[in-house]
Amino acid sequence: MKIWYSCKVKYGKVNDEGIMKQTTDVFLVDAMSYTEAESRIYEAMERDISGEFAVNSITKTNIGELVHLEEADYWYKAKVTYSTVDGDSEKEVKVNTYFLVNAEDVKQAFDRVSESLNSMLVPFEIPSIAKTNIVEVYPYDEQEEKIPDNLKPLAEVEEEEEMES
């Protein structure tokens, strides 16, 4: 399961008048721990921001799914509710899941979340959608992990050993 961390970063940003102003923006990273989230946000900021910056806070979010279809200016957080049966008590239980979706407006956000859930077998509802202050989302990309030249993937080593046997 993916864990999304909200990272507040303070840095100098040039405004519309061409004046450098200190600003604090919120970025979202996918990581397994706070330490990895800190490492990933520092890598992203070093790559994307010129000049000095400071990571002010890192907090775990309750976002369960990311719906990223195409470039859009805003990120919306949608609460999705559905019912399921508890295995122990066999009572109906309401489950809330939070989606983060990029869209131009609330209607488009609603449509995108609905479309991503259309294969769900149980009925669901979307009781709320709110615009967030998230500027950019950095999902984990397996391509980011580069294997050093002096190492090989374990699968290749095992395959070579089998061929030698």
C-alpha cells in the first residue's frame, strides 16, 4: 500500500512582478517511511528549485489513491464512501477512502474519480471534494532506482547460477 506524505517546503520564488519572495508550498511524495519521504523531497527540490530551500514539515496523509490522468492546474481531495460487511460481526460497515485527483474544477474532479471507480462492484458515493494547496505530486517511480554498475539484480545472478549448474 502506498503511503503519501505531505511536505511543506519554504523557498524563494519569483512572483509575477519579477520580485523574489519567500513562499511555502506543499508537495506530496510517495514513500515507505518519513526518512524516505525526506530523502525524496530533498532530491526533488534540488532538481526542480534553484537556490536555497528548507523542508519545514513532513506529515503522513490519509490519501489512499491517486488519479493522475493529464496535466491540470489543481489537485482535489475526494472522500469516497462505500459499504462492506464486517467478517467478524457480519454487520454492514461504512468505509471511507480518500482520493487525490488532478483537475481544472470540482466537476471534472468528480467525473474523474467516478470514472476510476466505475468497475467497483459495490455502490459508492462521493460526499465531498475539496481543492487542496498541493503544488506538485511526486509518485514513486521504479525507474528512479538505478542499480550501480558494480551490482546486478538478484534475478540475473540466480539465472547465471542456474546456467552454470
